[in-house]
Amino acid sequence: MNIDFFAACAVIFLISFLVTFFITPKAIRKLEERRIVAPDLNKPERPAIPKIGGVVMLLGFSLALLLSLQLHSADIDKVHMLAAICSVTLIAVMGLLDDLLKVPDRYRVLLPVFAAIPLMVTKAGVTKMHLIFLTVDFNLGVLTLPFLGAVDVNLYSLLLVPVGVVACSNLVNLLAGFNGLEAGSGAVVSASIFLASILLRFMGLHTTETSFLMIGLFGACLAFLFYNWYPAKIFPGNVATYMIGASIVAAVVIGNMERIGVIALTPQIIEFFLKARSKFKAENFGRVGKGGRLHYEGKIYSLTHLLMKAIHPTEKQLVILLLLLQMFFGAVAVWSIYW
């Protein structure tokens, strides 16, 4: 089967969206029955909300992407697409283990390296990275080593890909914890990268895999938002934040769109440096006051702290402001293809 590219994008979006949308309510009931829940820390009464909803997002995303291998088979690198699906699934499983077993921080940071292996061994992406003012080639060529013989030394695959997977999965996880924030951020970033990939396609570049990955992620995030938006009926969990981060990395690596991905994730990068000031010990939360307004009096270790200290927003207002910030950098990321 080889349907039109844009028709394939529409089908991938619909499958990812519909699977996530219709299975999530059933997941909510089952998780409540089994008491797989977590307290909503931004509500005065702290209700117990079902967690690990990202498993449903992964199901919708994976089914849609696997189908893409047949929908548009003439213009897709199946090896790279399968490697991306494998990496996303591996890291989502690691996130699920973290949600259920509370993996120590030192392992939480390093485990995503293993999820990068499928992208590394398939040598996804290209060896040259185009920055704003220069192009960097990470391929050192073939080296002859004792006992090993000829070895292809590609620092992009060996170093940058695993670093990117580790960094991005943890970046998305840093700016989280509020109703609708994780899924909303994932929807905004995936939509931005998808739009950039379409524009690059019109410029004659091959971005099919990136487009499919991002439209699939957008569908899953958008559907999940119907249940995760304030007041949330289900939490995404680390399984979702890791999945979102890995999907973004896989998409920009395969499509050679690293600069676009970095710009789109600027709020998360800012959050990283703010959290680094606290040695990553600070939480995003504040104190819930009258009318559900959030207050924070300490040092600024998060973008959420900055907003809570400046304007005392409600949780819903806080998330909307952060998503508007994400949209701004998403627009800049799309514009950057013309730089």
C-alpha cells in the first residue's frame, strides 16, 4: 500500500488520537479499581488521581506508527522508523518502572542510554549538523584498531544520539506536575516540529519519518489532554514524559532537525538550568491559597516558581501561560528553517 503522504499523515493522526481517546476512560476505571493513583498536589483536598496514563498514549502512538510502515511504504525508511518505535517503547517501559517502583535518581538519568541503542546501531540521522553559523561533521572516518580491525567512528551515533535521548527525556520530565502541562507541551512541540518538517519537505528535503513520528505524537497528546486538562481525571506519569522526549529526539535525529528541536524545547532547557541551581532537588510546586491560587516564597528554581511568585496564578492559568511560552518558542523553531 502506498497512499498519498498527506493522507497517510491524516490516518496516522486519527489512529493515534482515537485509540488514545477511547481507551483512556477504560484505563481510568481500571487504575482506580487497582488503586494505582497519586495525590494531586495542587488541589487543597489532594484527591487521588489515576496515574501512568502514558501507557495508553504509547499504545495509540505505536499502533499508528507501525501502520505507517504500510501506508506510505515507498517513501519511508523502515529501519529508522522501527528503530524510533523501539527506542520510544524502551524508554516508556523504563518510565513505567520508575512510576511503579520509584527508581533511584542515579539510575533514572542513566537508563535512557539503553533506549538510544536502536537509533545508534541503525546510524539514524546524518553525520553533519547544521548550526546557525557553521556546519560540524562528526564522522571521524574509519580507524584501524588492534584486535578490532576497521571501525567506523561516527561520534554523532556513538555520543550525541545517546546524550540527546538522555537529555530530552529528562528535560520533558523536569517541567511537569500540573494538570495538562506534560501532554500540552508534547502537543505544542510535536505540532511545531511537524509543521517545520512539512515546510522542509516542500523545500525538497526528506522528512517523512519525522512528519509521521510527530503527527502520531500530536494525536496521542491531544487526545490525552481531554482527560488530563484541569481538573485532571488521569496523570500521564513518567512513562509519558519519557515517551514524549524520546519521540522528539528520534524525530529530529532522523530528520536532521536538531536545531529546530532544541529551540522548540527552550522552556525545558531554561527549566534545566534553574533546577541545576538547586542541584535538582527543588520541586515545581508551591502553596495552594484561597481560590486555588498558587503561592511561592522561596528562591526561584523553576519557571513555575517565577510565575507563582509574580502573579499567584491558579493551576489552570499557570499551565496556559507555560503553554503560551512553549508556543512562542515553537513558532521560533519553525521560523528557524529559514535562517
